[in-house]
Amino acid sequence: MRDANLIKIMIEERALVKLIKTIGEKEYSTRDLLKKLGAYGYGHKLLIKAEDKGLVERSNIKNKTYNKLTKEGKKIIKLAKEIGV
């Protein structure tokens, strides 16, 4: 994904950026991540959106879904830090 597209996501999808920052370098189960965000229904929709945009990778292990950032998701964190978002 081009940096311009990542910047566009940062401008238009502020809640998505918050989600990505919350995940950071760790891997969270969906339940733990949504509990940390405090947004269950909306947070789950954001996770699906982040996966569709290629920012989050989701995997199922023993009836739990785990979420971690892709390279593109990590780029957004780096760009956000550089511009102070």
C-alpha cells in the first residue's frame, strides 16, 4: 500500500488508527482487545474493516481469534508517530 493511502486512512479513519495503536507490536485475542478499547460492537466492526484494508491479520486458534498488525499496520503507527497523530 502506498504511503498516500496510509495517510488517507489516518485522516478519514481516526478510530481505526486508535485501534491499530492499541494493538501495537502485541497480539491480542479479539475479546481482550475489545475489552481494552471499551467498544464491543463498534470495535468488532473496526477490526473487520482493518482486516479488509490489510492492516490487521486475524487468525483462529482453539476457538479464539487473535489479531496482530501486518506490515502496513505497522507503517501506519510509524507515520502517526512522525506526524504526531
